[in-house]
Amino acid sequence: MHNPRIGSIVQTISVIPFAIPWVVVGAGLQLVTKSVAPELFGTFWLLAAATAAIAFPFMYRAVESSLLAAGAVRLSEAAATCGAGPVRTLVRVVLPAIRGGLVSGALLVIATAMNEFALAKILTGVSYETLPLWSARHFVSRTLGDPNALAVVTIFTFGLLFTLSALVVWLGRGRVCASMATAPVQKGTTP
């Protein structure tokens, strides 16, 4: 379950979206898509792939931290000792142990995807309208619809993300205290 060679490659890949501005990523994808697969340009699938690429570091870091905190290597070894196969170990042991990291990462990905304006504008133009593009259109031109709709959508989006954040905190609040209380004390340390 643990491969150090792949780990260093994935960590390097996860830094790239932080090092390269998203506008540059969008422009690069636009150039490549127009020459390699022009039928994908301006589609939802290209936007979804680009969003996944820029949101990857957020999910990766959250899941990696959860895996390290849960001791996934020891958990999988213990499950294998008990006779569990790799799929059963993943589904019944590892995923429940890292549930908080998965939810936190998903929340970060959703927040990133809902807030990305430049990438959506570059890759889809006017053919696909995301929430930021819709908000910008209503902000610039009040004749296209109810100007109060922008305020309602902004408040709704904030409320949704706040509720999801509160749910993540609520789901993880008892687990941290319980794991701290049952953690073994190592020799030479004070409790």
C-alpha cells in the first residue's frame, strides 16, 4: 500500500498547481486542446479535467494527512494479518479511518471549483456557464435578470459551505478526543 517512489512523484505533481498560475494552466490547456482534440474545447469535460487538476493538491494533502494520522500502513498490515484482502482492507478499514480527511478534501475541492472564474472563462468561453461566470454576468448587466439573484446565490453559497464546514467539524469532534485518550504513551514521555 505504500510506495515511496510514486509518493515523491505525486508530491511533486501536487505542488505544480501552486507554482503555476491557474490562468497559465487554462491557456496551456486551451492551446493543447485546440491542436490535439478540438472537439473537447469549450466542453464540460475539459473544464472538469482542468478543475480536477488544480484541485488535486487540496484533496491530496487532506487525504495524505489523514492516512498518516490514522496509521494506515499499520492498519492495513493488521487487516492483512487477520486475513482481509486488499479491497476489503480499503473499504472496511482504511476508508472509515480517513473519512474526515476525505470530507475535508472534498470540501476544499468544492470551494475551489465554485470559486474559479479565470479557468472557466478561458476554457469554455460562453458555451458553459459556471457559478462564478453566472455571478459575473449578473453583476455586469442588470438587465439579464433579477439583480437580487446575485446576492441570494452568494448568501446561499456561503451558507452551504459554512454548513458543510460545520458538519465536518461536528463529525470529527469526538474522534480526536477519543483517539487522544486511547493513544499509547511511549516510553520516556509523560502523558
